[in-house]
Amino acid sequence: MLKKIGIIGAGFVGQAYATIFMRAGYQVMLSNSRDKNTLFSVSSNIGCQIGSRDEAIEFGNVILIAIPFINYSQLPANLMDNKIVLDAMNYYPNRDGHFQQLDNYEITTSELVAQHLSKSKIVKVFNAILAKDIVKDAKPDDKLNRRAIPVAGNDLAAKQTVFNLLEHVGYDYVDVGLLSDSWKFERAKPAYCFPLNVQQLHDALKQAQRDIELPENSWK
């Protein structure tokens, strides 16, 4: 049973997820690319544990990746064998540089991650929400009026683990399909970073077109 979550990436996104996971009763270890002691004050505020990247991987039954997409290939694949990996990364060409396969719509970001972490169980989730909304929109005690989170993955059992996690922290969800379908809620799509309920999210996913991006000022 999922009890421990390791988070790689201690920016605003990683900290926000650490907060809602802790509130839902999970054990959390937060890590960054610098010395873990730089996270002491963050740990005190949230109440989570802190560790190095490798310690967070060893700690977690599930690993949340919340780092710039450009750094995904630096993740230690051998340490993440058989782990459920929650991919919350997004591709921003202005920040990450250009990936031809992505620019040509030949592959999704999570499929690239899955190629690198070939023995992990990748689930695309938690990417389509702004950092400032993560804690605010989590409603574990209000099941009638909740934001829905899109989810994609190739491993059904891993997705079910994520569905249970979302339920516990206070979100509804929509199963979008396989990792190859996850482009529907990548950056600049109608389902990306808009606060939607289940029906609204279904509608937004249907509107997605692979080669059409929404202007940045519409979703930031």
C-alpha cells in the first residue's frame, strides 16, 4: 500500500505537492539538486522529511518528478526500477531548448521519460495545474465540487494507485488513456492549467488538437 512519496524537485510545485500529501496522511521526503540542508526551513514549514535525490528515490513507494523537463535524462534509471513515477514535468522550448521529436508531434513528453526510465511505471499526472492552485484547489472534504486532474499511463495498476492518491488528497480525475495520449493535457492545450470539473475536463480534452497551441496568456 502506498505510504511513502519521494519528491524530486523542491520548487513551488514540489513544495505544494508535499503539503497536500502530508495533509492526507502520507509520509513525504522532499529533495533538490543542491545540498539537502538547504531545505531545512522548507521541511520545518511543511513537516516533511528532506533528503538527497537518491535518498528520496529509495524512500518512496511512489516518486513524483517536479523538475525542469530538460533535466529528465539525468534521473538515475537504475535506482527507479519498478517504481511508480509521477511525471509532473512540462516541456517549455524557451527554457528547455528544442526537442525535434516533440516539436514535430512524434512523441509525448512522458513517452520520452518512459524511454529513459524503461523499468519504471510512468504515470503522467499533476502537470496540468499551476503551482499556486495545487493546495488551494485540493478539497478532500468536498466531493461534490472538486477540480479534476487528467491522468495517463500504460500500467493500469499504477494508474489505479494514482486515482486513489488523487481521491485522498482531494481531487477528481479523468483517465485520458495511454502515455501516447498525454499530449492532450500537455502545455498550451485546452485542458492545461484551467480549473475544470470532470465534465468540463472531458470537454476540454475533446477540443485538443495536436498541432494547435493556445496563447500563453490564456492559461497562465
